[in-house]
Amino acid sequence: MIRNIVPLSFLIIFLFLFLDIHAVEANWKPAKNGDKIILIRHSTAPGFGDPPGFKIKDCKTQRNLSKEGIDQSQKIGKLFKKNQIKIDQVLSSQWCRCKDTAKYAFKNYKEFSALNSTFQPPYDKNAKKQIKELKDFIQKWNGNGSNLVLVTHYVIITAITDVAPRSGEIVIIDKNYNTLSTILTN
């Protein structure tokens, strides 16, 4: 009886791993077709919010990526390459943890203030204006078969999708803000 249980347990584990790998690969399918918006919450940066008096242009005053967050960012870049995801452009929030996520994942990116956090004062007053600017940009964007990658914050992603992303989570949407897929990276 025990002999039959051991091989069966290995078979069950193998089946779960096999199904998990194929599920993750299927999650990339919308992006492989291009013309999607790929939102990425910045990678792991321990803490909550930013310290009082932080400055956008001074990374020493902000919450930054941990070693785990740097590794996670590099993994994100490798996942895009492995899945052959075409990228039109990468835009990032001006917060250092987002810029570092973009840098370690993709090397090249541009800052886009509409992706900045609106979580805490005084930036919380910008929420409506930023979301409008972001949505206007998305509606005008034409990927010509490639994807738009936006590295941003929890508050921005939840403002335009139905997803509450974890650190480093990838959310793939269409231009109508329909969530097509999510991919965990940690």
C-alpha cells in the first residue's frame, strides 16, 4: 500500500507543476498578440508608503527596492524575453522604486508623471488629474503590434483596473481597461 502512495504523490506533484507552468504561459498570451497595456507594480520595496519629507529626486529619502526586489525586477525582464513579448515603450513613475524596477527589468525607460503615486500627501491631490492624463495617453497610444509597459504603484493600477496587485505583479489590460491576465513574479 505504501509503495502505491509514494508514486501517486509524485504524480500529483508533477501534475500540479505541469499545470502551473502551462497556466503561467497562457497568462502571457494576450501580450503575445500585442497592442496591450502591461501594468507592473514596482518590485518588492519593504515598508509602507514613503518616509515623511521624502523627495522624488532623492532616492535616499524614499522606500527603495530590496535585494529581493532587484532580483524580482531582473526576473520580470527575463520573463518578457522568454515569452517574446514585443515592447513599444516602457514608461515609469518618477519614484525610485519604479524607475529601478524598469531599469533592472528593461534597461531603457522614460519617466511619466501620470504614473506617480497618489497614495499620500501632497500627491494624493493629483489623483484625478493623473488618472485622466494616463487614460488620455492610453487612448491615443498606438502600439502597432507591440505593447505599452507602465511601471507604477498599487494606487494607480487599482484606479484603472479591478486588480489589487502584489509587488512585481504584471497586469495585462486592453485599451478599454479590461483585465485580460495577471502574472505573479515572486
